[in-house]
Amino acid sequence: MKRFWLMLLMVTRAALALEGPQAYTFAHPEAKATWQQGLPEARQVISPTCVAVPEAGEVYLLAELTGLGEHYEVEFFLLGALSDRAYEGIAMAWDGPATVARALRAVGLSEGKPAELQRGLPLAQGERVTVAMRPAAAPTAPFQPLSDFVNDQWSNPGQEVSARGFPFVGQCAADDVMPAAIAAAYTEAGAVLGLPFAAPKSQAYGMFRAKAGMVAGQSMVVRLKWEKLATPRVYRQRVEISAETLKSLDGLLAQLKALAEDPRDVFLCVRFAPELSVRDCIPLARLLVALEQQGAFVIDAPEPGQIPLRALLPDAAWNVREKRVFQPWEVELAPAEGGGVRATLCQILEDWTVDGPDPALTRQCYPGVTPQTIREVMDRVDVNDGKTYAVFFYLEPGITVGQVAPFTDALATPCPTQWIFCNSAGAPGGSSPPNP
């Protein structure tokens, strides 16, 4: 009877961790003595609760289910031992993210690259890893895929994470830096395993939900399996876009069709010829983004000297400053007399001291900036401590890729989120900004 009450107390303490951010209390430390039963013999010990099997490309971890209720929102598939987010996760590993990353490197995975949502790069880059679990007390039981534990209403077609796997990022924060995620259900830069699609936290919330039948505190063996291809998983393809390309897309479409049939994760680097009118590039940008949404490839972040392709497809509603959630920097570009480009930096100042729920807006402009001086002017007039990470470019007719790119490059670090509006009647991509 005494043992029964002790076990009940342990399970209760594990369940209490679901109430909010706090350290998780493991219910069954005794499982560490026997959890390796049934695992491959040729294994390399990374920690008492983590082993690597390089020959099979597998890593095994000891973890516990948190006991999320049926249909509960899942923010994390697997968390490190010191995480305070057990109430949002499916399972807690006895090891931290750094140990798990070290184990995956031990089986041969190379360092990947996290997604950069603000820069328009939605997919983490790296070798794919699938996650499966079985009860630690059942060494002969089959491993169950993640889809047996989580309902997924978010994954893109062909990118269902339970089947195709998570890209291994490798780069991770310290084990005690929250949320200490090993695999998250949203784009979490510090997670060991990234996601193969864009999943901003505010949008993906509630799209992954727990299935019934999970017991709080149950010891589980987690298998991380490298879904290895004959060639490296990440493949980068560059396409050059010239005026001839825009006149006839047949050759480009044939090239893209071949990429869509490639089993690798294809990252498409799009290079526009510098003499192209920015406005003329917008229809192609629409086409490429539409193909990307079908899982054909991922549009990579722009190379130096190029403009972000996604930036060509802003929402015209953002032109109404009074309805914006926040105010970005604005840069106006117009042809200069005698050639070249004339650039003006503008900031929208908000005055919250006026009556009513909305601030009064004042537009302060600084003409004559160049790619070499625009950062200095920004730093000098900034009133938001460098927290304005977005910039809108407003282009007059005739502005070319080569004229915009030096400015997008110069602002890539302080303003990774960039959108380009073409200011001409009926032009794709938006209309002239209103003047308050």
C-alpha cells in the first residue's frame, strides 16, 4: 500500500506540471535502470538516458509523457529535461537539447540552419529526422509514429512531419534557456529539430492537438531516426531571370518541374538581372510562390545584390497606415535626373497622447539617403530602440532590381522583413502610400 501511494504521488506531481510554466518533476526515475532493454546492441552511450546507434542512423532517448488531455493544444512534441513548458508538450526527455543534438551528430548528421521567418525563409534546412515512441516497459512493442499521439492540421501537402520528418538544425540554446525545445509545433529558432514549413506561433497555435490515451508520467523510449538519402538532403538550385526568361517561361517551367520531382529538400535561389524593372518581376514572383505552396521547392533567402522575391507580393491593405498593427520604416525610391535613383527615408511617428483609442500619425522624411548612409540616419532618428524590424519600399515607375537591391542589402539586418510596393496606377503589388 505504501508503494501504491508513493507512485500515486509521483504521477500527481507530474500532472501538476501541466498547470503552467514550472519545472517538470519526473515520475519514474527507476526507469533509467532498464530503459535500454530491446535496443540495438551496437550503441554508443551519450548519457545515461540517451544512446546513439551510428550504423542505423538512430538515437534513443528516455522520456515521459506529460498526459495532455484529449484535443489539448500541442506547442511542443518533445522538450528537454529543464524546460518549464511541460503543460504544452507531449513528452519530456531526461536529457536537454544540447545532448540530443550531440547524439544526432554522433550518428552522422551535419549542422543545419534554422528558419528565418522575418527574412521570408520558412523552412529549416537540414537532414530529416522522424520521431517515434514506445513504452519503456514494453521492449518488444513497435515504435509508434508521432501521428499516433498528435493530430496534425497544419502540415503542408507532402510535408507531414510524422512521415517525412523534421529538418535537423543542430544549433540550439543552452539546456536551461526556455523553452528548451527539442521539437516544437511552431517555428522555434532554438529547437534542435526545425519544421519543414512556415509555422508562426500565432498562426499555428491549436493546429496540433493531443490524441487520447496518454498517461501522465508514463516512461517512453523515443526513437529519432535519420531518414537518410543517397545524397545530402538539402539541395540548392539557382535560376537566373532575364528579360528573355520573362518573355517565355517554357524553359524555366521545365526546370522547375524537374525540381518538383526531386526527393531532396530543394531551395531555390532566384537571381533577377539587375536591369529588370521591379514591376515586371511581380507576375513571376506570384507564380513561384504558388508553386512553392504545392511543395515543389522552397524559395531561399536572397543572395547579396538581390531583392527578396516574397517582398514583391505585399498586401495592398498595408498601405493604410491608420489600420496597421505597427508602423514600419518607409523608403521611397524614384528615378533621379541624369540617371540613378533618388531615395528618401521616412518614419511614421505615433502620438498616443491624443483623445481616442488610436494614435495621431506624423510622417517625418529624410531625403538624399544612400545605401551607405541609410543605416546611420536610421540609428540617429530612431525612437523605438531598434525594434522596428520591417521596412516598406515604395517604388516609382522605372526603378530596377539593381537600384533597389543595394538598399534591401543595407537594411537586411535591422529590417529583415521587407515589402516592395510599385507606385503606379493599376500596378501589381500595391498603390502609392497615403500621406497623413
